[in-house]
Amino acid sequence: MTFKEMYNLTPRSFFNAVNGNRKKEDAFSKERWVMTRELMFSILSPYLEKGIEKQDILPFEWEKKELEKLSAKKAVQIQADLEKTKEFWERQDNAQN
């Protein structure tokens, strides 16, 4: 981004550009760490016990957070599916009576 482009941005546009750049750099950093873990696991795999996963060797905090988000979403989805199933069977029971 040139100085002219930067000074023509509104504050909101500028902060959006900065946040987008931070997210891009963060994703690039995460990718490099995952590649490092893959390399470590490949080197250590002959010496490791069976059943050890890559995540056990070098766990990342962002993966734990993603799992928690997925778990929360999954719980909400299961609850919604359960409600739909109950409604379906209640309609079936009421239709037979």
C-alpha cells in the first residue's frame, strides 16, 4: 500500500486493512508451525510409542480453541436435531390418536 492509498483511506477502511493483514500473517505463522510439527513427528516417529499423535508432540493453543468452538457448535446442533425429532414423533403420535 502506498502512502497516497493509505492517506486516502477512512479510519474504518484502514483498520480493516490492518486487521486483514494481521489475520493473513497469523495464518501464515500457524501454517509454518504446523509444518514444523509435521517435520518433528516424521523425525521422531521411529522412536515413539504406538498411538502417539502429532497433536500430542506439539499441541497448539489455537487448535484447542477451534475444538472447543466445534464442540459447542456440535452440542447446539445435537440439541436442535433432538428437538426436531421430538416434534416429529409428537406429530406422529397425535396423528394416530
